[in-house]
Amino acid sequence: MSDHHLDLKGLKCPLPALRTGKALSSLAPGDVLHVTCTDGMAAIDIPHLIQQRGDRLLEYEAAKDHLYFMIERLPPKDMNSEN
């Protein structure tokens, strides 16, 4: 398990979500990604991305000048399991 940081301040929609998805794809299950951005749309886009991917949002903070997300990369779900 390791921590990774992604500074996306100044980028506008859809770049924060796209870059977050790309970064998550390169991580191993159990790794944690810390994302900081300034685009207000990321408050909607990044949680939606996390849900679609099946990863876990550990922490979210909406500060005056930035948004912060702590995301855990989860292993892919087995499409053949009945759970």
C-alpha cells in the first residue's frame, strides 16, 4: 500500500476527472490517491467516477479555495461471482 498525490489545481472540467481516472488506473489495489483541485464541477464528477470504477472515497473536503479527495483503489470486482 502506498500514497500518491495529484495536484490538479487550475484545471477545468473535464480534466480533473479524466486525470484522476488515469491515475487510479495506474495504481495497485490498496493504494491511496490524494487529489487536490479547484474546479467546482469536480465535486460532482470525481465521486461519480469513483462510483463507476468501484473504488472507495475515503475522505472529501470542500475548502474555500480547493477540493480534496482521498480515494482508495479497490481490486476489480469479479464479474463471474454471484455477490
